Amino acid sequence: MFCVPSTEIGAIMNVTKGGLVLFSANSNSSCMELSKRIAERLGVEMGKVQVYQEPNRETRVQIQESVRGKDVFIIQTVSKDVNTTIMELLIMVYACKTSCAKSIIGVIPYFPYSKQCKMRKRGSIVSKLLASMMCKAGLTHLITMDLHQKEIQGFFNIPVDNLRASPFLLQYIQEEIPDYRNAVIVAKSPASAKRAQSFAERLRLGIAVIHGEAQDAESDMVDGRHSPPTAKNVAAIHPSLEIPMLIPKEKPPITVVGDVGGRIAIIVDDIIDDVDSFLAAAETLKERGAYKIFVMATHGLLSSDAPRLIEESAIDEVVVTNTVPHEIQKLQCPKIKTVDISMILSEAIRRIHNGESMSYLFRNIGLDD
């Protein structure tokens, strides 16, 4: 396990040099809870700024204190109105740049559009576009957490620190699930197997993988390998070319690779948004004999009817971090629990501002984590 001891961080958290300014770029007050927690841990006041929407829905940002020659950290948590959230961030970054800030560091725990990081037929790689916009606006450094694909870091031409929430989730398992030794870590699809393996090896538990579920949106069927589309006119292809056709995939019936009978099943993933796949996985695990089912994810988007569906499902508990605000969803579904990750974000800010190494926060993290 690679949890950062809270006593070690707590002892040094308030030691920051001067010249640090902390802003929240959210106009939505419900999104500012994480910013307040980070400021409290750092022992600083939130910077004075106004972020609001004009009657014509344009975003306006007014910085109300000097940032000249200072390290500015802009914390932006993603609300339901994702596009407004992005514009708030970009405008504030540009405002700090034109106000002669020394450096502008974005603290974006959940990076929006991270699922759109691969080419889809005639679509676009939107996360690459967003990275370019942030850099152009004036961002000099990015702190984020559990990117959907680690390769997204390569879309930026500035330093990116991709922190991990798994130490806090592992700690939750050990402290809040009394009989976790009788648990098995579950990947709801083969694509999640690496994450599940990482959890299982650190907790010294077994692993199970669900295979054969309905094809999801990130499968090979919709990526760039099917673009351009096949020619409708066979005569248009030169007769001397005999290009072999790839055999189409056929999903087998749903199977669980691994024993979950009489065990606690802990499903792990990075994002829980549309919960249909999690509900199907929970039903399958119940049929195979699992007597308790937990779902653990870093980013709890929990869109649409997710709280109601979770409440009515076989899932016993959903554990997510506070990278994305979800207080309303918690009121709708008591099964949703929150793990606070403000500690590691605060320490990352402190270290960057003081010019200290970040390697301490990445101890025991391998290439597959």
C-alpha cells in the first residue's frame, strides 16, 4: 500500500512561503467545498475574485487583488454544466496571465472530456483540444487526479502531475470494511483489469474479471481503425488487391473469471457516471454468490438517474472521492459515501509553490498504476 501518512503531511502542511494566491474558478457555490478544504489545510485565505454569468450567459471574471509576480493556483471542480466550467477556468487563467502572475497552476481534480481521448471515426480528440486551449490561455502547470488515460498528459506542453486517489480508497477498504480479508477485487470488464490487479496486490486479495458484457462505447468497434468506412462499390478496389478482412468480434456469454462465491465483491474503476454497467456487474456477482457488493471509483459523476438506480440495485455501497461535487446525489441515495482527497491536493500545491520534489507523492507507484 502506498498511502501517504496523514501525520507526516499534517506536520508540514502549513509551511508555505509568501506569494501564493489560491482562487476558485467556480461561479456555482456548491462546487467550492473542495477549494475551502484545501485553503484550510494550507492555512491561507481564498483569493478575492468574482466569477458570474451575464444575463446573456457570457462568463465574466474579475480578480479583486494583485497577483503580480505571484504563484496563482486556480482550483476548478467540474459542475454539471461542463462547458461553463471550462470557460470559467480559461477566462480566469487568461486574466491572471494578463495581470502578470509569475506562474498559473491549474488544480483540476477531474479533467473534463477525458473520455474523448481517442479518435472515433469522423469525431475528434476533444481532450487534446482542451489541453491546447488551457496552454494557450496561459496555464503553466497542471495538477489533476486519475486521468482516464495516462497518455492524456502527452497532450500538454506544460508539466502535468497526475496524482492518485487509490491510497485513500485503499485506506477506506481497510478501515471501513471490517471483513475485507474475505473480499475479492473485481474488474467489471477486461479493460479495468490493471486497476483491479493493482488494488488486489496491495491488499493481498484475489481478483475476478467479468467478461462478455455488452459492448461499450470505448470498444474497437467505434475507434479510428474503422475509418475511413469500407467502400460501397467493390469495383472501385483494384482487382489485384486481396486485403484480408478482419474477423468480427463476437462477445461470449457473461462469465466471471475468478471465485466470488461467499465473498465480498469490490468493483473498482476510475469513473462512475452512467451506472448501467455497474448494475449489470452487481447482478452477475450476486448470481455467482457474492454476499456484499461495493463499488469504488475516483470520480463520482453520477449523472441522470444514477442515485435512484443505485438505491434500487444489488450494490451495498458506492465509494467515491470529492473530486466532483455530489452532495445532491448523496441526499438522494444514502449508499453513496465520500472520501476526502483535499490532503494530497494541498500537499501538491505546497510542494510546487515551495519548489520541492513531487516524488514523495508518487512513492511505490508503478507504470501500470
